[in-house]
Amino acid sequence: MQRRLAVIAAAVMIGVTGLIGVATAETFRVRATSSNTWKPKHTYIGKGDRVVWRNPTSRKHNIRAYGGNWSFSRTVPSGERRAKRFRKTGTFRYRCSLHSTLSSGRCSGMCGVVHVFRK
């Protein structure tokens, strides 16, 4: 019986010690500016992290994916925010289609990029 308890205690300690090294997901913030830009324009995050887009301006904005193989489309009214957790590595381009132009795959105006790397 004592041996069994010792084995269980050791297993619990190994499990607890293993949890200490587990990385937690982080949240990164991007905000719309009154000059119709995203700040920051480039966001660097780890796989599993989340981006929150905030709109403190008086204008309505939106977030539209473009280029690459991802799909995301959200409206961000004044005073609100929208979020997305990125579960894959890669480069994810987005823009506000109300305050940017897209020509031959190039964005001008309110454009941003999320760079997701492996933790």
C-alpha cells in the first residue's frame, strides 16, 4: 500500500512539474486610429495567441482577410472590439475595406499583417 501511494505521489509531482513549463496563450491588441490606420501595422504573435482589434474612433471599420489562405470578416463599430485566435503559423494580411484600396493584391491605406510563429 505504501509503495502504491509513493508511486501515485511521484506521478502527481511529475505531472505538476510538467505543467509549469506549459506556455499560455497571450492577447495582442491592435487599434484603429483616427487617421485610418491600424496600430501597430505589423503584429508578431505565437501560434495559439489571440489578436483583439479595437475601434476607439467615431467611424465604423471592418477587418477583411486578403491574400493567403485564410478567411476572416468582421465589422467593428465605434467603441467595440473583435478578436481571433490564430492556431496556425503563417502571415495573415487584413484590411479595413472602408478605408483602404486593393489593387493587384497590394493594399494601400488601412492595412495590417499578423505574423504567427511557432512558440
